[in-house]
Amino acid sequence: MWTGAVLVAATAIVAIAVLAVQGSRPIVRPERSEVIPADIAWTVFSVCWTETPSTAGSMAVSTEVVDERGRVEVIESDLTEEETHAYESAIDDCLARYRIEDPNAAVFAGGEYVDTPAERMLLADIGWRWMLPCVAEHGVDGYVPKPSDYLSESQAPWMNYYAVADLGRPDVVDTVLAARLDCGPGAQPYAG
């Protein structure tokens, strides 16, 4: 009987000592990276398009990220060759202000990682309980999806939480980046 009491007391003392040493550490936040996460890169591209108005009636544009730098190429438009070059240069100059993560590192909308209605509803639950309140707290007026948006296999509403209506705000990239760093990726727990 005494042996059992001694074992319980010793276990309790060890547990208290371990918790006192290990349980009181502060949460360490990762340092803010100057690289824009790929899942919010469209904010940067959209801001640069907003800052660089075009006189083209219609235009088809290709975008890419190479070595953390975004660039655009006008594929088709009614602009002259000089106007096209000037437009591409102006947007590329704007994009050069930002380093952008390789888009292949992002978890984009796709069936390969969100296959079932249960997974989609888990993303809806995380979105409504955590993501949307968190991004709103940062001043990001993100897209608020309907339940049916999550169940549609052709949509990935979690990719739009960081969509911003007013791209003309001077602090929009910093605001979205701060929200993304604090709130995490929209596709969590399926994204890193």
C-alpha cells in the first residue's frame, strides 16, 4: 500500500516539475518574411494593375513569378507595340517592389487535396469560426461564402478570404500580408 502511495506522490511531483519547466513558455511567432505568400499573390498583381491603368479596350495578359519576382506579358490587345511595352514595364516596375513566393508552393484550389463533402465542410467551419473573423479584424473585407459554395466541387471559396474590394488603398498589400501572417492560409488544415 505504501509503495503505491509513494509512486503516486513521486509521479505527481515529476509531473508538476515538468509542467513548471515546459508548460510556461511563451508562444513564439515566426518572424515576418518579406516574401509575399503565393496564396495572396493576386493581391499584389491586382494592386499593380489598379495602379497602372490601360487605354486598351480589351487585353489578355499572362502572369508569372520567377525568382520571387512577378512579371506580366500582354498577349493580346489593341495597344500599339510601344504602348504595350510601356504598360508591361509599368506593371513590372510595380511588381518589382515585392518578393513573391513560388506559386508552386501554394496549395491552390483543386480536387487533389479536398475530395469529400466532409473536408469541404471542415473548411467551412474553420472559415466561419476562425478565418473570416480573423481577416475582418485586420480590416480585410474578404469574400463571405455561402454554404453551397463550399459544397460545390467547382469552387474553392477558401482561396478568396483575402480578396479586397478597395485595391486603391495605399496600405492594401501590408494589410493583407499582416492578416495572412496572423490568420494563416485559407485552406488550413490542408495547407501549411
